[in-house]
Amino acid sequence: MDFESTGRVWDGVYHYPHLFGGIMLTCALLGFSTSYFGIQSLPYFLPDLRIFHKKYYEKKRIRVYMDGCFDLMHYGHANALRQAKALGDELVVGVVSDEEIVANKGPPVLSMQERLTLVSGLKWVDEVIANAPYEITEEFMHRLFNEHNIDYIIHGDDPCLLPDGTDAYALAKKAGRYKQIKRTEGVSSTDIVGRILSTDKDIKVNKEFSESPCSGKSENLNDSQSTGSLAKGGHVSHFLPTSRRIVQFSNGKGPGPNARVVYIDGAFDLFHAGHVEILKSARQLGDFLLVGIYADHTVSELRGTQFPLMNLLERSLSVLACRYVDEVIIGAPWEVNKDVIATFNISLVVHGTTSESSSLLNGTSDPYAVPKNMGIFRMIESPKDITTSSVARRIIANHKIYKKRNAKKEASEKKYYAEKKYVNGD
Ligand SMILES: *[C@@H]1O[C@H](CO)[C@@H](O)[C@H](O)[C@H]1NC(C)=O
Ligand SMILES: *[C@@H]1O[C@H](CO)[C@@H](O)[C@H](O)[C@H]1NC(C)=O
Ligand SMILES: *[C@@H]1O[C@H](CO)[C@@H](O)[C@H](O)[C@H]1NC(C)=O
């Protein structure tokens, strides 16, 4: 780890003395207590908890800033923000404006509002700044320091060059107010767009999508299907799920005594603003939100073999990163049966009104028959009319632009993976 000031991480902990036990447990479980935080004498901290309370009142809270487009947000973004948060006490996130994304990269898939909803829904984010500039100008940097009281600007370890070839963060570095985090391995928006585009052919065939704007086009995407046919949709995933990542994303707490447990299930494929909104509504109905995430084969049966776009573990991480979620079932049963309800002491089962068509499973019985009979089922209004397929359709509708953009990026990512070496995985 190349953080110059690892002690800062502990400053974050001082402010949450009540969380300390949980954090210690996580550290111990992961076995990274000493190497990760760079503190060798951890046990000495334990007996005297008063120092934490003292620090609590004395220390200024460290505010860190990180920005991004967060278009097609995935758990890689979430992980970057998790790491950024660990470098301070309060994380402020700048979300780049639609206009700036259009100017620099081409049209975004998600609107500013959707991207804001997604970013604000992450459990590590304390504040968001809408319409941030694509590049940190000197003027914006001073605004961050003076108006938003930012102590450090955080960026990933990929070089970020301005059009004139200079380092976009040179100023912040010179001021000693720059910190770096590691790129999250195994996922990128480029990769996800690739997966969506490579399902295009199948989607056109699927009658569920027969009204999609691209259905009349005869152009096909043979090339992406024929290269590397190893994984789903001809797309090679670099995702390497580890138990450690799941622990990092988890709250690590069960429901408290007398907690009212609310259950919601679904595919949660291509995690989007509609998911955030429905999870928020569901959480408000109780004290603990348990989310059942369907296994990959269940999603395929439900929506066709080209789905899910994101596999079970990827979908689980995206859901876990959401601040309204307390716990997930990784591979939930299609039917909410008595066993699930009893095991988790579920008081209420909810289901959103806007969900993907499940015509493929029409013949089978109602998955909510049991909670309905028990009188603990409720439909809740989905606040946004946005679904995984509607997001996928936007990409496919603009597939010429995205394909071109993606081809360029895929080449550089291929190079990255060809040359990559050991990554100290945090
Ligand atoms: C797509 O691939 C099929 C066989 O794999 C081939 O017959 C067809 O001509 C290809 N189409 C285009 C447009 O390349
Ligand atoms: C089960 O949930 C109910 C709330 O619906 C709560 O009152 C009860 O204490 C819970 N049972 C246990 C064993 O936690
Ligand atoms: C599936 O069921 C819904 C209502 O339960 C109905 O509206 C729809 O037409 C059915 N689809 C098929 C393909 O049978």
C-alpha cells in the first residue's frame, strides 16, 4: 500500500467508538489488521478505549473528495468509493455532468438524476456534488478546498492526463492534498457495455424485446460473438470474486432484538436507480432489509439465456453496496417458502410494481403464494419506471457509438490484462 499516511485510516475509526468492535472483528477475520493499516501494535490500543473518546472530541473530521462519471455504475465504482472513504471520515463524491460526459466520452447511458441516485445510495457516500467538471481545474480545486472543506482529493492509480498531456492532479499533489487508491480488478463499464452488446443478437430474437428500437436493424455483432467465446455471451469476465471482498461490502450485523425484517427478492441485474429507490421504500417498512438475489439459472429461466448480464456474485456486491440493504441471500429461491420466512424471521415480503416481465415462468405457481396466505405480502409502488432491459436497450439503441467507444477501450484493457502482474488486492 502506498498511502503515505495510513494513520488517517484510524482517525476514521476514532469517530465511531461504537463501531470499533465490529471493525476489529472484521480486521481479525481478514487477518489484515497489522499489514493493512500499517499499525504494528494493535493490541495496545485495545485496553484503553478512553483515548478513542478523547480523539473523538479533539479531531477535525477529514473530508475526502473523489469524482467520476459513474455511468453504468458497478461494484468496481462502489469499491473505489469504499477505499476512498477509508482515507477520511466523510466522503464527498462529485458526479460529472451530462454535458461534460458528452463532450469527453460521448453520450452517457444514465442521466444525471439516475447517476446521482445511484451514487447517493452507496453506503460509503456522505455527500454528493452534482455536475462536477470532468477535469479538476484549478478553480474547482480551490472551490473544493475552500467551499466544501475538502482535505484530500482521491483518485485511482490509473494516470489521468489532461488534453495537453499534463497530470490532472498535479496541483493537488503539489499541495500535498492528493491520495491514491488502487484500481478495482475485474470489472469496468467497458466490460459491461461489451456484455450488453454481445447479447444484442439474442435480445433481438427474444420476443420480450421485439419493440426495442433496434429490432429492425439488420446489422449484427458477429465479431464480438466469435472472438473469445469462453464466457457468457462470448465475453470473457475478469471478475475474481473473493470472500474478502464480500466481507468488505457487508455490514456484518444481523437484525437486532425485536427487529422487523423485510424481505425483497429479485435478479438485481445491472443495478440501477430503480433498484435503489425500491430498496429504499422497502427498508422504510421495517428495521432490517434482507434481499434475496436469484441464482443465475433462475434469472436465465425467468428472462432468457442471455441473462443475467452480471453474475450472482457481481449482483450481490452491487446490492450489498446499497445503504438501504442490511443483508443479502446469495442465490435466493424463486419461491418465498415457509422455510425462508421462518429462518430469517421475516415479517413482511414486498415486491415492486415495475419488475421485468417474467413470462417465461408463467406456467409455474405464484412465488409469493405462501406470504400472501400468511397475510404478510405487500406490493410496493416502484418509484422509477426503469428496468434492466430498459437500460440495456438504451445502450443497444446507441450501439454504434458505444461499440466504437468500447472497441478503443477494450484494446487498452486487453493490453492491461496481457501485461498485468500481481495486484495486492484491496
Ligand atoms: C455472422 O456469422 C454467421 C456464421 O457464424 C455468418 O453466416 C454470417 O454471414 C455472419 N454475418 C455477418 C454480417 O458477418
Ligand atoms: C421476529 O420478528 C418480530 C417482529 O416482526 C419480533 O417481534 C420478534 O422478536 C422476532 N423474533 C426473534 C426471535 O428475534
Ligand atoms: C403471463 O401472465 C400474465 C399475468 O399473470 C399475463 O398478462 C401474460 O399475458 C402472461 N404471458 C404469457 C406469455 O402467457
